[in-house]
Amino acid sequence: MLASGTQNIPWQERPADSQAPVWRYDGNPVIGRNPLPGVARIFNSAVMPFDGGFIGVFRGEQADGVPHIYLGRSPDGLRWTFEPEPIPFQNQEGEPFMPPSAYDPRLVKVEDIYYIMWCTDFYGAAIGLAKTKDFKTFVRLENPFLPFNRNAVLFPRKMGGNFVMLSRPSDSGHTPFGDIFLSESPDLCYWGKHRHVMGRGSGWWQMLKIGGGAAPIETSEGWLLFYHGVVGTCSGYVYSVGGAILNIDDPSVVRYRCKNFLLTPETWYEERGFVPNVVFPCATLQDAATGRIALYYGAADSYVGLAFTTIDIIMDYIIKHSKVTDGDTETGIR
């Protein structure tokens, strides 16, 4: 059912006494605090296969509190080493073009180019975008959207000749509105055909806002999307992981949407940290031959965690527990 994937991804079988659709790696967190000099925490990060191993872009919260994106490499997706300095972005003329801050990156390969998306400061929260072919030269493009916007992630292939990106528009507050939208571009410069994908859910765990997470996964049933949902409680926000399946030809249409969370803060590294009670999905690795999926997520804005599922388990669970609304299933044009 998976359209593509790679072998030798991290994996651990589901515990015999568990029926959970997603289960945690028992060696979590895979990245702890103070991972390199001058960086207090790495979390909310994205990885993918590269050059016989794995490579990633990581949110590194520096000791001065300013977040930037760091490059990391791993032979097995579990043990990571990091470049000591933030990724040196440059403009198309080869001149330095560093964002004032950069956080919550995603990493997606479209055709033969790797694209990095992140949240940046563009007179308010906005989306940053860069590209690389070799993870040596990183060309930063101009920001695709006006502020205020977050949680951008590209689909891993073009549709109708266009790039397609999910995002979560907001305003200058702490994202008081939080629905996922879709936009298209022929050239990563001019964006249009904006469509509403899905709104905040009726379930308590996603009542406040939602946002795109890992890059959508192409399957025979549609695009599998791991996203985050947020609820406000008397002791602060709680971030959980949700799942949906989007129409393969028109991903503004939601086919199935799980009414239950797939993962919610329950362990010490998810409940206790710089920002407590957060699980924040940013990347997956897939093995097409076995159907295995490894899900990387930020934990409590302090760590990187890893969880597992299979395409059969997760698709069956989402479909069985699906609850969609008219706003989910319409094309998203008004």
C-alpha cells in the first residue's frame, strides 16, 4: 500500500500486550538535551534517507534562546551527530542569506531536489523555504507566504505540474485560528489555488488548532497525513498526534479522519520539559517492502522521540475510527 520507501529504517515490534496504533521506541528519547556545545535542546526535527544512511534538519535551540536549523547525520536513524554551526543558507547569487530565526523544520524530496521548510521571523511568524541537492550548498528562496503562517510541508511529488504545500495560517497572536490549508505553485515563487483542507476537530484533543506534521505519505488509499492537534487546558496547551487520509488526486478533500489521537503525552520526556505535554510530529521513514513506518516527533520542546506503526495498522485504525465533517469532505473553495 505504500507507494515508495527505503529499507533498513529504525524498527521495533509492537509490544505483545499493546493494541495501540502507534507505539514508542523503548530507547526514547533518541536525542537528549545539550546535544552539542551552545545548543540546549534539539526537537521538532525532520529526517530522511540519504547516501546509504540518514540525514536530518534539526531545530536547535541555542543557549541564547534563538532557534536555528542544524544538520545531522546518522548511520541507523538512532545515533546522530551534528554539524557544530547552523546551516549556512545563501541566496541564489551565493551570498549569505540567513534567517533571523528558524524553527520546526520539515524536509521533503521532490524529484531530485531536497526542500527545507521552517517557521521564520518575517515581520511576524511566516514560512521559510530553501533547497539543496547535496546537503553542502543550501539556497534559501524568498518566503512563500505573507505572515502570519506556520507548519508548512510540501507534498513529495508535484500534482498537475505544480508544487503543493500544506500550511496553517494564523495571526499575530498565538495562532488563535488554526485550520490546515493547501496552496499550489508552478515555481515556488508564485502561490495560489488556496484550498481549505480541514478544520479544528470536535474531539477535545484538537479543539484549539491543528497543523501539518510529517510530509504526506502516498498510499493506495490516498495521502496519509500525520498532523498535530492542540487543546487548551487549565494548565496549558497539550499537543497530540492525529491522522487523516486525503484524496490522492485532490488532497483538499479528506477521505478519513481519525476522531481519536494516535499519540498523546504520557511519558516523562513528553510531559516534562521546556514546554510540557507536547508530542509534535515532523517526519516519517517508510519501508515499502514491509509496510513499516518510523515516526519522528518532538517531545516537550526538549527531546526527539521515535514511534512506530505499519501501513496496515495505521490505515485500518484511521478508517475504523473516522469521523469527518462537511468542511473536511468539501473541495475547500468558497
